[in-house]
Amino acid sequence: MRIKINEKIFEFLGGKEISILDGKIKIDGKNVQDLSAYKEKEIQITILGNCENLETNCGYISIQGNVNDIKTKSGNIIVESGNVLGNVETENGDIKLRSGSIFGNAISKNGKIKKNL
């Protein structure tokens, strides 16, 4: 699996649970990358491959693979390709489905939900 943060790609073997919280990438509960050196105000996260769950505090999220659940507090979520088998949730942002399906709920408290753009 590969995770792209802005323009830098990180490669990881395996892993089911991905969290990008408080400036750290954790896979299956283990710190694998510190993001405190990033000075950009907006972080763009792209998941290239499959994972079970993804959780972030904030950031623009793009998915290119299959995921069970995606959750962020603030930021847009775009499913570029692949399927979300469970739920997609953002408190402050849009959810966009370009290709594939969301089989669970799509929840945006302060944003829009759009399909096949």
C-alpha cells in the first residue's frame, strides 16, 4: 500500500488500520511516519491500494482502492476508484464519488454529497 501526502509517497507493507492524526501516520496502531516537518497548511492524502479503515483529523482525502470505512473531522473525501464497503463520514467537507460505490452511509454534516462527477 502507498500513502501519498502532498507530493511525497510513503510505501508500507500490509496494514489494515490507517490513522493520520495529530501529525503522525499510524498503521495498525504503530507510528510509521511523523508529519510535523510539513509546513503546508493543507494536507492532501491519497491512499493508493486497499485498507480496512482510514481516520484523519483533517485534510483532503483521495481514495484509489478499496476501504471499509473512512472518517475525517474536516476535509473533503473523494473516492476516485474502488469501493467503500462501509461508511464515509466528514463533519466539515464534501464527499464525492467519481468511480466505484459506497455500500454504507455517506454522511457530511456541513458539506455536500456528490456522485459520478
